[in-house]
Amino acid sequence: MNDHHDGAEEAEGSDRTGAASGTGETEGLRITRDLVYGQARVHIHSQPQDRELTLDLYQPSDCQPGDRRPALVMAFGGAFHRGDKRQDEFEQAGQRNTPVSAYCAALARRGYVAASIDYRLVQEDPDPGVTPVIGNPQGIPLSRVAHVRQLLGLPPATAEMVWAGMEAAADDMAQSVAFLQANAQALGLDAGRIAVGGFSAGARTALGCAYGERSPVAAVVSLSGFMADDDLVRLVVPGQPLPPALFITGEHDLDYIARQAGRLHEHFGRVGVMSQAWTVPGAGHFYAADRRALDVQGRDAEVGAVVATFLDEVLGVDQGL
């Protein structure tokens, strides 16, 4: 498949190590690092063990327990193999994406509570769980995975390995949503107004969490996400109280993502689920939040503004939040 490499090599992402746990304030934000939201099973040298799942919480500095602020959970990109909750910024052909942590910070400055989450990666041999999201593992597009594994010096992966990682990621995001809902009072957020989103693999994780896991979320933000046709038809059905979705893709995105973007929006419309579809002109898979985007009706706005406006609208945000 055509991944639009254009002969350029991507900058490597950061390791999965983060700063020590703690809370700090900067530029009107309160950021709490490495907050444990759950545990999940991985296999080390074929031996099963549980590991902690953590998130970085971004709150306005004036956020107080008992507040009922809208919230967003974001998952990083990296083909389910690289990136982390603090840094998933990559460059290809001179184009660079904005990391999901920056979207979290921007929305927290807007008054939201936002969480950038850690989740299990394919290399950890994660337990896929018992709530399948992907109906046909053999149909998973592997071109991007193959490229990233080559960058990381890893041998080719089987479809089953990648499927397990995708299923685990969706389970982990669902667990993070449950954690925020259970602790909504203490964290100053509204348990009924939690959206999920992400970039690339993180966007696919958000779609799986919302429509596969049926996590009780209020909206989905997909930055270059993907759902296969069979999963789309099976999971996004009429007569279900499903959350609205925002789909943003680059004009020259990964071929399977660009090809599917219009189908997702059209299918949502057919079954009565609200969605928006925006394209970033001239962009490949990586695009910054300040890049201009166009929707199917010809509206024009920067990507970051599109995300914020969509969330404000679907979560019922007013000046008082």
C-alpha cells in the first residue's frame, strides 16, 4: 500500500519513559503526571503479568473538586508500536503533527479536563481481552505497521499480533473512561460529558472504544483514524444511542485512511449518527493543529479550532462550561 513515504524518513518518537509522578502548574494549567487509572495484562518472556496503566491529567488551574467540566481522553499515535502519552510527534516529508498532549493542554486552557493516556503496545504481547472490536484480524492493513517495525528494527508482525495490540488499546481506553467517570467529583469533571479521541493509532483506539467497546462517551475525535467496512457496518447501526464523531484526515493521508474517510462520514449519516468530515489540503498523515482544514460543505478553519468547536457544540459547552 502507498504510505506516502516520499523518500523521507520519519523522526523517531520518544521512549515510553516519563517524568516522575507529580502535579505542577504552568501557564494556567495544572498537570498531574502518571496518574494510575488501572492495570492490564502483558507477557514478558511469555510469562503473564499485570502492569500499571497511567495517564497525564490536564486541568485548568482554577479547576476544583465538584466542578462539572467537559472532559476529553486522548490516545497517542504510533502504529500501536511507538509514541507515548507525552510525545507522539513525528515528521515525514517536512510535515509534522501536533502531539495529543498539546491538544490536551490547549483544551484545558479552554476550560476542559483532558487526559493523555498510556496504553499497551504490540511489543508487550498484551492480552486482547474478551470484548472483540475488530471482526476480521486478517483484514487489518499492515503497511504502516510494517514501516514502523522496520524503523524500530523489529521483524515483521503477524496480523494476530497487531490485532491483539489494537484490542488491548481499546480495552485500556475504555478503562480510562471508567476511571474518570468513577472519580468525576474529585477531578472536577462531568461524567456525562466525556469525549474520546486520538491521532492515527490513537484515533482508531478511540473509535474502537466508543463503537466497539460501547464505552459510554459523549463524542469521538478521530485525527486520521480508521475503521474497516465490516466493522463499521457491524458496530455503527441505526437505533443505537451512539456518540457523534469528528473525522479529520490529510488530503494525501495513508491510502487506506484517505479512501475510508468519506465512507465513514456517509455511513454515519445513513444510520442517523451525527458526524463531521474535514480534510487538510496538501497534508499527508502528519499535520499540525494550525493547518487549514476544509469540510464537505466548504467551511474553512484550523484543525485545532475544528476540534475545539466540534467538542463545544456536541458537549453543550457555553461560556460557563
